[in-house]
Amino acid sequence: MNVFEQQHQPAKAFERLLAIMDDLRTQCPWDKKQTMETLRHLTIEETYELSDAILEGDMTEIRKELGDLMLHLVFYAKIGSETNDFNISDVLNGICEKLINRHPHIYSDTIAETEEQVKQNWEQIKLKEGNKSVLAGVPSSLPALVKASRIQEKARGVGFDWEEKEQVWAKVEEELQEFKDEFNVVDNQEIDKEKAEGEFGDLLFSLINYARFININPEDALEKTNRKFIKRFQYLESKASGMGKDLKDMSLTEMDVFWNEAKKM
């Protein structure tokens, strides 16, 4: 294969996908019925499957899931072309123009030598494009943990941030104390659940902020802990089953033995 053929392989593969999409849309009973609304939840599912593959480091699955997502993107563009709202060329040219406009340090004479300068330029350009708030680009439907990270990243992009990580940790300790104070009630006074919930939210937000300062993605960190817990708990279930026991019939001391075994593994 010569250099010209190598350069055009992606284009040929993409044209093949577009042709198959045309066939499916006109000939397959299921594909003919789909709308953007019916595809939406499936696209979200595919995105999470890609996320799982990335966390597992499974390159074969990542490749497959990227293909599934690519199909969905082409599907939306196909539906858009049927209603004369947009087509795949509009989508691709739109993102090309957006990238060129948002990278003036490459395509113009703006200077940006660090990652932080690039992020700051990006947010300033978005404001010039018509965004009324730096935070307007954070989807309201994002999971709260991811949303908190994105809010903090965007605020940092315009210079609204702590200067040192020690300041952020001091804030974490402050919020932790305020949360604990909500439970230091006297004379059988009931806990104000709404206030406690608010303080817990503040504590989580500050912890996410600290994670960002030390380059830890809180979503990835929590998901890895979830997976770790699941594996250890399933080991515990397996050991209990091997003994002919039900977990609910075991004491915590008995369960701790197997839990510690799982941790060592």
C-alpha cells in the first residue's frame, strides 16, 4: 500500500459506513423507525460501555465501542439530513471550523505555550462566541460528580481558583468540621437533615476540588473503588456459598476474615 492509499483509508472506511447507514435507513424495519429521541438512551449506554472499556484498559473493546458510537453519530446526521436540518458534511465542517477558531495559537498569531493558557483562551473565545456564562457549557444532565469537576475546571479557565493545594485542603477540613457540627446536637434535638445535606454537598465539592489540584479524576477514582468493592464483596459471597452459608446468617467477624483475604489478593 502506497502513502496515498494509506492517507485515504480512513476516508474510504467512513464512506463505507455512510453507505451502510443509507441502506439500513431504507431497508431495515428497526432502523427505519428510529428517531433522535429513541436513539438518545442507547447512545448514553454506548458511552458508558466505552468508559468501562477504557477503565479496563481493553483496547479491543475500546475499538469496538468507538465503532458503536461512530454509528450513532452517523445515525443522528442521517436523520438530520432527512429533515433538511443538517447533514454529515455540516457536522464535520462545523467541528473543523470550531477547532480552528478555538486554537488561534495554531491557526493564528495568538501565543499559548502552556496547557493552562490554552484553556484560558478557550473559555475567553467561547464568551466572545456568545456564551453568557463560562458555566453555560456544562450540561445540566451531567452526573453531579462529573458536573462538579467541569464547573471547577471552567472557573479555573478564567482565573477563579485557589493558588495553592494547601489552601484547598484547608477548605476540605473546614467543610468537614462544618458537616460534623451538624451532628453535635444536644438535648435530643433532631438533626436538621437539609442543613446536613448541604454541608455534605459542600464537603464533596471541596474534595473534588482538591482531587483536581493533585491531578486525580474523581469520577475515575470513585469508579475504580466501586469495582474494587464489587470484586471483594463477590469473593466474600463466593466463600460464604462454598461453606453453604448465607451472608445474612454470618457475623461481621466471620465476614471480615474473607474480606481481608480479598484485600490481600
